[in-house]
Amino acid sequence: MLLDVRTYCCRPGMLKAHLALYVEYGKEAQTRHLGQPLAYLTTESGDPNEYVHIWIYKDAADRQAKRAAMVADPDWQEYLRRNAEFGALVSQNNRLMQPVDFFDHSHVG
């Protein structure tokens, strides 16, 4: 199992509108290719302009194939165009992580 932990930061005051844009234009295309995320989270404490989502893949090849299909999707391209035009994102951090073997992860994925 491979977890893609993605942390994004928006310009102050733009997080709600940024997520609304995602729901309207990006969510359907993304989940069509990647499935449902393990989590899609906004910050309760810490930076209020930050959010995190975590995607589960079988391995790096599974991630690469699913993301390539998503990137080729015209609906996803339209979302990316609108997102760039909106200009809310300040930063993005992606980490690919693997679960340790000494905890049961059967409830994940």
C-alpha cells in the first residue's frame, strides 16, 4: 500500500471558495480516476488556510496509471484551468508514505 499525503495552503480567506471550486469542477473527475480518498481534511488547529487529502494506491505503478488517466481527462484539465485562473493556492507538498508493518492496516483501503 502507498499513501499519497497532499498538503495545500491557500491565500488567506480563499480556502472556502477554493474548495467550492473543487467540488463543482474537480471532485467528480478526480474520484472517477482515483476512487475515494482515505481523508480530505481542513485544519482545526494550526494554519487555517491549509488542507490535506490522502489517497491510497496499491503501489507506485497503480498511482502512476491512475494519475495519468486523471491528467488526460478533459474534465480534470478544465478544473486545473479554472483553479489556476482563480489563484487561491500558495503552496503544495506531496509525500508518498508506506504503512509500518507492526500495525494492522486492514481497515485502510
